[in-house]
Amino acid sequence: MLKGIDPLLTPELLMHLCAMGHGEWVAVVDANFTADFLAKGKPVVRLPGHSLERVAQAVLSVFPLAVDVAQPAGYMQHSGLPIGETTGAQSAFIALVQQLEGLAAEQVEPIERFAFYERIAQASLIVQSGEATAFGNAILCKGVILP
């Protein structure tokens, strides 16, 4: 145990987040996501039983978002919904990054399903949550920690 560290952040997850440099991406995906197949050798850390919002909150407690990237946060757009409409899990994620990181709405990118799968190739780490709703997937770009 560490003082002041979100208890959801396991030693393994902290190690991977700490090793990431600015400009690297972490994906927080739902329980149904094909994480191992798409990871292609990248680390996959599982946090079953926790929502997309809760896992993103824990990650963002130690992980600054990039300020030099137009859209440092994104989510998988539900293919059954019109662009701009979101599920409850997606809405909670968007509200979280806006509140914690001060992002404007246009800085949180809706990403088409298959384009999201392609983005996984750019991710350094996949964190698989226990999110049970469909399309409960997000991606975050790490920023710089300044003194």
C-alpha cells in the first residue's frame, strides 16, 4: 500500500504507467474487448469489476493528459448511435476528463469502432476494465509532468 495512491492502481499498472513517456497512449477498454488479440505483445492489465469511468479516474490520478495534442482523449463511438450521442458509460468518461483535466468537448474525440481498433496499435498499454456496456472503450494520451 502507498499513501495517497488510488487503491485501484495495482503495482503492475503503476509500473507500466510510470514507464510511459509523453505522447504515449493508454487504452481503457471494456470487459468484452479483444484485448489480448489486439495487444499483439503489449501489456494488458485487468481490473475486473470496475467501470470505464472508475478505471479512467484512477489512471488520471497519476497520468496527466497531453496539452500539445488536439484531442488527448477519445472514446469508441457506438456504431448503433448517431455521431454525438453517447452511452451512459461514454458520457461518464467524457464528463470525467472534462472535469479532471479541463478538456473542452471538442478535445474528446468520438472514434469509429474500426478506427479505434487501429488506434490500439499506437497504444503502449491496454487496461481492461469490467465495464459491461457495449462500446465502453476509451484512449488517453500522456502528457508531461512539470516540476
